[in-house]
Amino acid sequence: MKNTGLLAKLRGVLLAASAALLPPVAAQATTIDNSTLANEADGSNWAAWGRTFSEQRFSPLDQVNKDNVGQLGLAWSLELDDVWNVSSQPVAVDGVIYTAVGYSVVHAIDARSGKLLWKYDPKVESRKMRYAWGSRGLAFWNGKVYTGVQDGRLFALDAKTGQLVWEVMTTTPGDNRYITGAPRIFNGKVIIGHGGADFGHVRGYVTTYDAETGKELWRWYVVPGNPADGFENKAMEEAAKTWSGDWWKYGAGGTVWNAMTYDPEYNRIYLGTGNGSPWNAQLRNPGGGDSLYLCSVVALDADTGEYVWHYQTTPNETWDFNSTMDMISATVEMAGKPRKVLMHAPKNGFFYLLDRENGKLISAEKIGKVTWAEKVDMATGRPVEVRGSRYEKGPALTWPGSGGTHNWHPMAFSPDTGLVYIPAREMAGFYDGEGRQPGKWQMTPGDVMGLRGFFDDIPKSAGSTSLLAWNPVTQKEVWRNPTPGATAGGVIVTHGGLVFQGLADGRFVATDAVSGKELWSYSMGVGTQAPPMTYTVDGKQYVTILAGWGGAPSLLGSLSAQHGWVGRAYPRRMLTFVLDGKAVLPPSPPPIAKVEPLEAPEFKIDPALAEKGKHVYSQCVICHGSAAVAGGYAPDLRASPVPLSHEAFKAIVQGGALESRGMPKFEEFTDEDITALQHFLRERARYKPSAWEQIKQVFGFIWLMIKMKLLAMGWL
């Protein structure tokens, strides 16, 4: 006779045990679609790169607020030991966090406990590992997670299991395009752009795909191609009239690598377009013209991809002044009436307010030090440029430089305060096109931008950052807080009256959105530039951020190294906070005060080889730092014993021995290239500028500033 009672109990125990192994499931799964992404009032999920379609990065949550933020504590942390870069913003849906870190390795994490539920690694193609530092975000739609891969792929995963649903190649294998930005999804369509203009021979575009199947729906190019091949549409035909010479031979650029904002009211997608390729406009467009649609905000019909309107922030740009920084859609009161606007702070140093309906400029003002232009002429909508800033009269020093007054690190808008909160930067740029003549210059791997190379270290004093509160209606600064270093993280703002931001010195900070007073901070054990997010689970508000130093700061030499997060010893981690959280963060090594290069006196430097190695190193600077001074996750090669051994160095650089750890291989490097790199690195390890060299640098900088003033006044 069967013991049915015992069997029933055993079945219950087994079911309970099985349930404990499964990821937590909400009482009723939320369908993430147009209606949820347009709903500004529901703060329970953070389901998109900018939270909602408007990309305001404003959360209506106020459980954590100005009065109790001092009680915010760590709920849990998760170490991410096998990833290269963590500059991404996660999303949170129904108690599960999804994040794409490193080379688009997607993690699903229990938002309550920090337990890893599943992980998917798309295995990036080796050559494309050289181009950038990995993913900045992903998207969620109808039970699936979407992200791009640096090698040009776009894929969709089942959100519950992490299984691949579909995958498409959005670029041409072997080209210089790559993906780092987050896709956006609307109307059942997923749109993705790409980067690559800085590597040459790239013509920018965006492509939309069916979110369920991955079928391509439409593609829109940013700049015109070869006129002999015909034009894809009327917009390209009109754009070609603003170009001259053989621009298409260089690709011309215009990549959409970050900013895309969907507007459900007009059913439009707004694109923020990138810089020209090469940077030097005299080479790619020698006859002048605006070089449409570089450095522009472009509105397209979301269903068809047809051009609607554009506004160009930097006509015929020549400084790498991308307009690929985020764009915020909002309705604000102006002259007593509601106005549907688009807010945009591109690299060029101005804050723009545009009419979303027709793209007309409402206002534009400087948000930092800007010397390349006096102002934006409201009659024409064009910048009034300063003479000499295009380096047509020789080398030029301008503010801002190619890093911009605002870069990709997202800003946020609070409907409560009416203010925009911007992670701002002040840093000059040096531009010199000497020796490069239109029609004669050739684009090569060592000279893609059409400018003389910059081989010096970037000193700690070269740049600064701040958190800026800006009134977009009056175009006035309300308050500004200095932040450490020359890179600061993206921000969010909440109905609780708080602005959250991660900083280069390793602190996560909450600031009063009205007064700018710092109310709370937490030491994360490593710096970050990733934007945070906030959401609720089981009625509790959580705040989550990724921490880990790397990405673009890696190439800034001493300017980035000053924070001390150099090398692989420092963690990559996700931290989640809740009121009265009591978790303890695992210890991490203290920051390095200064990297000490190896002496290696037995190594005899050949000056000619070192000079050759300097130019070979131009392909290494993106990760290992300006003048071989590392500023991030990649090791400082001056202090590494590996380059002292030709065979060991060759195995890594040419043979790809450390590909699994994020070091790409350069199979095209010859043995002589490897040897030249060794000599250059030894030279940099022993380099100590003399007093005379330092005096020359200071006086050279002063003279260049005087020269720019004289040019502006027409005296030169």
C-alpha cells in the first residue's frame, strides 16, 4: 500500500527546493512595450537606457529622499572578475537586473540578493577588441534583452533563460565599424548605430530590425556616398551639395554611436550624429560647405526612416565635436505656454534647446569655457567662429578639446526642479594639420585624423570636471560642484530630490537637487564613469551602480592615473543600496600613488628604433595610455617586465596569448615593429624631462594662447 501522505510531503519538499533554485518571478510579469516605456509615473522598473522614451533619467521614486539618504547602506555587491570594462548602465525589470559589461557579456542578477542567475558571452571577434572598451548598455522589450557587440553584431536573448533568440551582423565584416552604444526599441523595432569614424573609411548609418525576428526593416545613412553610385534618398542628394572633393574615399564619418531618442508624440527617432573622418575638414571637404549631416540632431520618421528635419550644431566640424551626446525630450513652460523641446549638450560646449516639432533652434548658450566660437547667432542658428580656431593659420589651442564640455556620460532632467544636471568637463584641445595638403594626403593607420600626432603625457592639471545644474529655459547656471579629475560619471535624478553620480575618486555621491549640497557618499573601492539607476522590489527602493576604472580615461595618461586605479588589481563590481542596508563591501587594494617604471639598465636603447616605436605605439595608446603612461585597467608597460623579453612580448602582441583577458592581437605587426615598441617603452620608462624641457613646454603653451588671442583680434 502506498503512503500517499509521505509522497505528498516529499513532493512538496522537492517543489520547494526546485523553486529556490529558480530566479525570482514577479506576481505578474510586466510587459515592457511602448506603453510602459512612455509611462513616466511608474518608477518600479528601469527598463531602458534613459529609463523611458524621454531619456530624462528622472525617477518618480521618493522612498529614498533628502531627509533619509544618510541611512542609505549597501544591500549587496557582486564582483565581476572576468570583464574588461564596466561603463554600462544596467536595466531592472521585475526584480532582475540585466547588464552588459566588458565586450557585451550579459549578466542577469537577482535584484534582491545580488545572485548571478545567468550569463551570456557573445565572444567578440579579436580585431574589433582594439577599437573601444566594450558595451555602454542594453535594452529590454517583451521578455527579451538586446545589446550590440563591438564586432558589429546585434543579438536578442530570452530574459528568463539567457538563451540566444536571434543574432544579426549590422556591419560589414572586416570594416572599421564597431558597436558600444545601447540599442533603443520602439514600435516593435530595435535600432542600432555604430562607431568607427576615428579609425577611417567609415560612412555612418543606423539600422532598424524587427524586435521579434531580427529582420532588417530600414537603414539611414548620415552622410552621402560616392555621387557616381547614386543617392539612397533625397536627404543624401541634398547633403551632397554641402560637400566637396572626394569625401567618400575617406568614408566621411557621421557615426551614431550613442544618442538616439524616440518621441512617441510625433513617432520620430532623433539621432545625434558624430564627427567627420578625417577630423581635419580641410582634407575631407576642401571646398568648404557644412558637411551634412555631421554633428547634427536629425529627426526621422520612426516607421519608414524618412528624413523629417535636422539641426546642425557644428557646421563642417573639424575638432571631433560629436553631437552623439544624449538628448532629452520634455515639455517645459516658456512665456506662460507649454513648449515641446529637445535638450542637447554636445561636445562643442553649448547647451541647445530645440523645438521637437520642427527642429528650430529656441536658444543656445555656453555651459563652460568655449573659445572656438563667440556665440550661436540666433538669426542664423549657426556658431560665430573665432578666427584661427580651425587651425588654418597653424597649430591651434581651443576649448573644449575633443573630449568636449559634455561627453557621452548622460545628463538628467528633473520636472520637479526644472533643471538639467550635466557631468561637465573643461579641457583644451591641440590641433595641428601641418604637412597635410588636400588632394595629396593619404589616410593611413598611423594618420587617420589628418593631424600631427600627439605623443606627450597628459598632465594632472590638464583638465577638470564638475556637476552642473543648468536651467534650460533661462539658459543660466544655477549651481556647479567641482568633481575630481577629468572624467565624471553619468547622473540620474529622483522625485526624492536627489542627484546620484559615481566619481573618479571611487565615491558614489547623492546631492541635493535644489541646493547642490552633498548629502551622502559611499566609497566603492574603485572609480567609475558608469551612470546609476533606481527601481523597486517588494516595495523597497534600490539604487544600483557599476564601479570599475577603465574605458576612455585609460588613454589620458597622468590625468587619469592620478586617481591610482592603474592595472588589473582593482575590482569591477556592481553595488546596490537600500535604506538601512548592512552589507559589507569586500576589500580592494589602495590606489597606487605613483607607478614606478622598471629600471632595466642592461637594455640598450636605439634612438632610431625608439622613434619608430613611438609611431607603432599610436595603435596601443587607446588602452595603455598617452606616452605609455597607463591611466586605467590595462597595465603600465613601463613597469611591466614583459616588454623586456622579445619572445614573451611578441607572443602577447602578435600572437594573442592574452586575448582571453582583453588584450587583442596585432598579427600585422612585424618583428621589427615589436622590437621598436620595446625600445620606445624603455625610452619612456627612463624619461625624465629636464628643467629646460619643462620651461619650453610652459612657454610654448603660453605663446600658443597669446597667438590664439592675436588671431582672434585679426592681428596675425
